[in-house]
Amino acid sequence: MPNNTELESERRLIETAKVDPEKFMDLYTKYYDQIYRYVYRRTGGNKDETHDLVSQTFIDALSHIQSFKWQGYPFSSWLYKIAHNNVIKWYRKAEKSNYVPIEEAKNVSDKNRDQQELTDASLAKDQINAIMEKLEEDEREILRLKFFEGLSNIEIAEIMGLSISNIGVKVFRTLKKAKGFLPTKHDLKQSNE
């Protein structure tokens, strides 16, 4: 979470954007990549839909900037909430399944990694996807926001419209539930035989 000086600077930037919509471009520039990565993962890497949904998110934010009330949280929390709602609408409209595999938005190639590391990473990704598929949609969303987007419980609570204590409990319970889906040493030993 940003420090008080950064939050105050952001609050002033938002107030300026409320008066002069062209100043919204500073907020757009600051948060575009972050929101893009989030939406990209939620759409399963569909670039066309990602561009449309991210554009819609910022259009919605700009058109409702006057109603934004500063509560001491980063502006990104509000943008994530808008993006989250737009993705949900997109899924409902497209009648897609609820499960979206976790993918890294940037495909970074590291030539120094050997084949075993790549295989291990692929297996780990498959295991994570398998575990995520077994969770409820709200549980997946909490884990995405917490661990893949790096948001605080306060920010997640704001995005999902829940209390901070409720998010804390949900994170704990979801991690415990996900841990139950991990293979045991016995399972791993059998698969290696």
C-alpha cells in the first residue's frame, strides 16, 4: 500500500481530474498496465476483449470521476472494482464458463532456464490451475487480487464490496481449502513410480 505522501499526491491528482478531465490522462497512464494485466488474465489472454474491457473501464472511471469519494485507498482499488464488474458483465453476456486459467500477462522468455526448470514451471502452473478450478469464483477472485495483483485486504474489500475482516477470513479459509487440494507426499511418490 502506498505511503501517506503518495496517497495525498494521488488524492490531489484525482481532485484535479475532477475539475479538468484532461488531467485524468495522468491516472490513466499510471494505472493502465496494472489494469490491463488484471483484465488480460481474467479473459484468459483474449487480447481483443482485454482491450475493449480496459477501454470500457477507463471510460467508466472518467465518466463517473465526479462521484468518486476519496476514502484513503489508492485509486487503483476503484479501477479494479470497475474492471472486475466489467469482466463479470462480459462473462455473463458471452455465457462463458466461470473458470479462467491463471496466465502471466507478459510472456517473458529466459534463455538461461534449462528444460527441467521449464517443465517444473509448467507442472506448477498446471497444479495451480487445477486447484483454482476447484475453488468457487469468489475464492478464485480473492486469490487473484491478493497474490497475483498484490493488493491489500483493504483494497480487496473495496473491490468486492465486503468488510476488511470478512476478506481476511475469506483469504484464510480459501488458502486452507486450496492447501487441501495440494498433492501429498504419498501422491507425489506414487506418480513418480
